Amino acid sequence: MKNSISIRTVSLLLSGVLLTVVFNSCKTTKQTVDHKDLSYLYNPTKSLINPRYCVINQTDESSQLSVRFSNNDLFFSEANPQGIAIAQILITVKLYSMSQGKALADTAVLNLTIQKETGKQEYVYNIPLKVEKGIEYLAEVKILDRLRLLAAQDFIQFNTLSTTNRYNFLVQGHFDKNELFSPVLRIDEYVNLVYSRGHVDSLFISFYKPFREAPDPPSMLLPEKTLDYDPQQVVALPYSDSLPMMFPKEGIYLCSVDRNIKDGFTFLNLGSTYPKVTTPEGMIEPLVYLASQDEMTELKSAVKPKAALDEFWIKCGGNVDKSRELIRIFYTRVMYSNFYFTSYKEGWRSERGMIYIIYGPPDKVYKTSEGEIWGYKKPVVRSKWGGRFTVTDSYLFFSFKKRADIFSDNDFYLSRNETLITFWDKAIASWRKGIVFRLDNPKGI
């Protein structure tokens, strides 16, 4: 064993000497790890842990953070003395009061040994947090998979500004009483809405028609299109925490405990195929980012929408195989945009969704209490000074600001005056030529 170690050490030393000789006159700067980068949050190939979160304010002094893991998030191993399939997860939470200059308000640690249960699809854990009335909060959640040594980080914003806003409601499946973590419901799904802050007599449901607009290109200094219309109908129901509710019509449903309060919990019905788009009519709509206004009119009025859709993509790809690849990438991004960025509208209709679909998952993501900054890597710049090469990375940045609205806590808009050069026209031209656009590909610029 000692000899093998000695031989390996010598070979490593010789390799080091050879590498020193080869690169002595040609050195590059070493890239450092960016620990603030959270781009893995929006890249399904980078993150193997994708939990869901929900916050409910139970009293004026306490809130509950719920964390849901699916089977795909957890790694179960039988390599333990008991020989049973278990996962080991560590959750740490730092709660910051944003109303008090990001002061640390509370901390929590949850060390989990999760035994796999046959047929169980999700595992939910609740973490109590100490809060005060009238405060904006940010919960920094870190999750460590002890077996795989994988980590994930998320930032959950909520507030205690009101006893009637969305953070005072819990949504459960009517039959199984399982906690639900998404406001998007299936057409035939029955739910219960549980109000946590005392007894109320009635629940008022305001129905808004679906939001169908798509944002303008980022190169245009225009405000984002928002929901600016009144509800079509308001229905009052006798309140009960076991009242079965189902929303079969596509649209937005704001549930309030008072007719005069424009605040509460919002349910969404976004169609039977959400988060995917699978019908020809549905697949035509996101093409608004690639097609001209005249082309969109033709596509939407086509007698045979599927044939018109196929013709559009074949013109882009040049052949059937290339067109299929373009379709796969484009509509996969549409689906993930819906998963990540849905607010009161499908995620692909948001400004984050627009950028995600055309440019791809961002290379850098920085989060603040005000919003997010996305960075896309430009072609590497190499410069030489004497015998030394320097590599400089530069990025195209998009800044998204968080907007407070009554329907969602996932509503962001693009700060267009911060990004005047976007390469949007070149990106669209690339897609139309059958090339998935990448900013760091010199041929794409």
C-alpha cells in the first residue's frame, strides 16, 4: 500500500511539473465560485431538490412554514442498521424582519429522518415561527440532503400586515384533507378553504375572467400589461371550513371574508392541460414572442390550427427533425415558465417567462427583498498582456421588481430602463433560423 501511494504521489508531482512547464508562459485567471448565485432555482437540470412552501399566520405571534417534498426530491437508502429505506434531510430557517432593516427575528432547525411509505407521494413538515403584527418577513430556507450531500436554498416572503390576506388561509383537499401548495386547481378538484383568524359568517368569491395578454419585447420601453378590470361576478357563500368548493370555469377566483375587502386567497383555473400546453390553439399563443403580428393573426384564424402550427415550425427548422427539436425546447421552457412564474396568469405570459423562453434558464440569479436580477453570459473576452492571458466574463442583466398585488406573491415586472441593450432582435432571428439562441455563442451574435 505504501508503495502504491508513493508511486501515485510521484506521478502527481511529475504531472504538476509538466503542467507548470507547458503553461508557464500562458496563464489564465482562476474563476471563483459565486455563492450568491441562485440560478439553480430556475434550472431543473441543476437542482435535484425542489420543495414547495406555504406560510399561514395562525395568531398575531405565530406563523407556520410548511415544506412539502415529493418522492422525486428525496433520496431513500437502505444502507443503515435497520435495513429500511430512509432519507435524511436537514432544514434550517432564518427569519428576517424586512420592516426593521432585515433584523433577524427567529431561527429554526428541523432534522428529519424520513422513512419511505409505500404509495406515499409527498411528505409535509411544519415549522413554527415567531412573528409580530404589521411586519414584512423574509424566510431564508436551506435544505441539506445528508445522504447525497446536496443543498438547496429558497427565500420565502410573507407578511403579517393584515388578518384577511392570503397568509391567513389554509387550502386542503376536500376528501383527503391534505394541505395544498399551489393555488392552481384542476377543473374537477374539490377543496376546502380554512380561515385561521377566527369565525366569519360568509365567504365572498369574486370571479375575474382569465388574463390573456402577453408582454411586449424587453427592447420596448413600455409598462407591463396588468389585470386592470373588475370582477364579472361576486358570489356570497355561508362560510364553513369543510365547505366543498370546485371551480370548473377558467379564470381567477378571489376569496375574501368581507365584500368590501379586496384581499384574500386566490384560486386559479388555468385549463385542463396546465402547466403544459398541448392543444394546437394553446401552442400557438406563446408564438407571440417569435411571430409577427400578421403571422399571429393568420395562425389564430387558421381553419386547421395544427397544420398551420406545423408549417410555422418547419419554416423555422428547415426540416422535420430540426423542427421537432425546436418544438421540444420551446414548449419545455413554456411548461417550466408556468411552473416557476405563474401569478394570476400563466407563467409564460409573465415578463420573467418571456425572457426564460427566449434566452433560456439564466446563468446567474441574485435575489433581494425588492426582486431578482438575472444574468446571461456573453462571449468570453480574452486579452493578453505580455505572456499572461486574462479571461473576463461579462453578462447581460435583466432586473425584475416584485409587485404587490392582491392575487399573488409571485408577481414581478421587468425594469426596462435598466436594460437598454437586450439582443432581442438577434435572439428572435436565431430562433427563426432554427437555432436555439444562446448569448454566449459568438455565432448567435
